[in-house]
Amino acid sequence: MPEDVERMDLVDIISEKKFLGQEFLTWLWYKSEERGGAVMLPGIGDIQVVFEKHMLLESGAGESLEKLICKGLQTELQEARTGLLMGKKLEQARMYLARGDYEWRLTLSATLFEYRNASLPRTVSSGDESSDPLAWEAKVLERIGMSEEIMHTMDQLYRLFLKTRTGAEWLQEKARIKAWIAGAAEH
Amino acid sequence: MGLLSRTATFVRYSVEGELPENFRDFVAERIAHFSFQDIDDTVDEYSIGWVAVDNMFDSSFAHASYAVGDYIILSLRIDERKVSKTLLNKFSFKEEDRLKKAKQIPRLNRSQRLQIREDIRLQLVKKALPVPAVYDLAWNLADNTVLFFSTSAKAQSVLEDFFRECFGLSIILQVPYLAAAHLLDLTELENLKELQPDIFV
């Protein structure tokens, strides 16, 4: 942890570094569309990331904060794409993730990294209602494991973003994101 | 939305500091000491403590039921007798009106009104039933993180204070900037410190 992080109050960190989570989520939307929903995680391979039809975009801060909520099956996220063109970034998005045999649906909020309404993969023990303590423990461990698994997957996506964002390749990546956003306006 | 619900809502905390030696004994003693105490049969306004994740009426944790694998799983239960502002206003004004008529005075002074309001609040609190709220958590002892199954800022604030009081350990919400510290090398972290918001259009 950088030394200054320890000294910074959490409230200051949240307000000053809010852009990091929002840029990550916006980048992830771009990344998921770059190869039709497949995102390559180094050392792991392709995982599926698909943004679904519920998004919250933001721009500005304080009194100049503007929010745009997009949801509905017919929108095809067109309004959200227009929001990007207006300089807004993603604050919250509903997405589908698949890794190996498991699938998750969740809403991620960018500023605080909150995982909301996460539907976890159904497993063998998911429906086990037996009163056997061992079966109950197995079910609990599996549910925690699936919650941690989606967080670790998100960590790996976040690491991929951070390495790009703090590296020399960011300028090229940003140019591609700009082209993607500009392309959205033509559709 | 809790640990055992069909869908889950959660945030991650890191636990700061070293776990004490004889951790299992330590944690058993602390959980017992900070277990939930029922206030249904009292007039207490507020009670907070640990209960079992699968049963909010179990605060005895037979056979250390909170220990599951490498995790401590607990529910934070908070019972509170609440009085609605509307009710408080109604009965305070009623009492003020009664007193003004009884004393044949046009108005009461500020300190009298405040005293009436506090007396009425205490009377109503005694009549109110404690409303329970339960929040699950899973403490991963292997990597010293806590999953907390609520995004309520108030619940998170209460948890942070109660966890510190109970275990003597601070927990810190893993917002993006802090989460990055676990994912990057030192050079990248130095670059991260200097980052400014970028524009994508």
C-alpha cells in the first residue's frame, strides 16, 4: 500500500479516486465488446463478460453531478452509449460473467466496488435442504467460495485494467476506447 | 440478500493487523462476550451482537458453529425500539396543549417543550417493539478479508465500530484505490498515485 494511502482518510480516497472505478467499468464495457463478449485474462484464457440492459452513468461531481439511468430490454444501451459521448462514465452496470463451468449475473457499482444482486452459480449442494451439519457447512462454503470467485475474477480484470492504465500502452488503449465510443454514435 | 439468500449483495473489507495467538480461543471468548442479548422483555432501546447465520435466535453458538472451514461466519443483529417522528409530534403536541390549558398560559417555553418531547419519547419507546436487523459476514482467515453482505452505509459504519470493539482489529472497505494496492507492483503503485481522471471523448 502506498504510504500516502495510509494517511489519507477513506472519505478523501473515495472522492479523489472515484474516477478509477468508473474508468475501470467503462473500460470493461469496451473490452467486453472488443471481441464479442470474450475477454482474455492472462494465464487463464477467455472469460465471457456481457453488459446487460441496466446501467447508471455519471459525470461531474458535487453540484454539477449528472446521472443517466438506462434500463429496459429494447434500449440496446443506445442511450448509455450516447451518455459516453457526452463524457459520462459508468458508475453501475448489470453484467453476465462466465468462467469455466460457472456463470454469474451481478450489478457492480464502481465507486465502492459493491457487488449487488449477484446470482451465484447453482451447484450440486445449492438445493440441499438437509439438516445434516456437514451438508450445511458444504453449502455455506460453496456459497462463500462462489462469492469470492466472482470477486477474484473481477480482481483479475481490474489488474489487467490497472496495468494498462499505469503503463505506456494506455495512450493506445485510450485511442481505441475513443474510437469505440465515437463508433457508437454512428449506429 | 445475505449469505444464504438466492442472490447476494456484498462488499469486501481487509482486516488490518495480526491475528492474536491462540486465535480459536480468543475468537470464542470474544464472540461469546459480544453475542446478542435479547431486549424483548426489557425496556432497553438498543441491542447489538453476534448471532448464528442460520438462526437469528441462536446466540450460544453450540460447538463453535461460527467456525466453518477457514472462515468465521456470523450475523450482526441489531434490535432497536423506534418511535416514528409523526407519533412523537402528535403526542408531544397533545401534551403541550393539555399543559397550556391546565396552567392557563398561552405558550410553553423552549425548555418545557423539550422536556415534554423527551418524556413522551421515553413513554413511546417503552411501548414500541424492538425491530430487528440482521447482516451476515464471512471472515476469511486465510487472506484476512471480510465479506459483508450489505451495502447500507449505516450498517457498514456500525459493523466497522463493532468489529473493532469486539476483536480489536480494524477493517477497511476495499474501494478501488485500496484494492489496487493488492494487485500491482511498487512501480505501478507509484504510477497509480499520480493518475488523474482521463477523458474518453
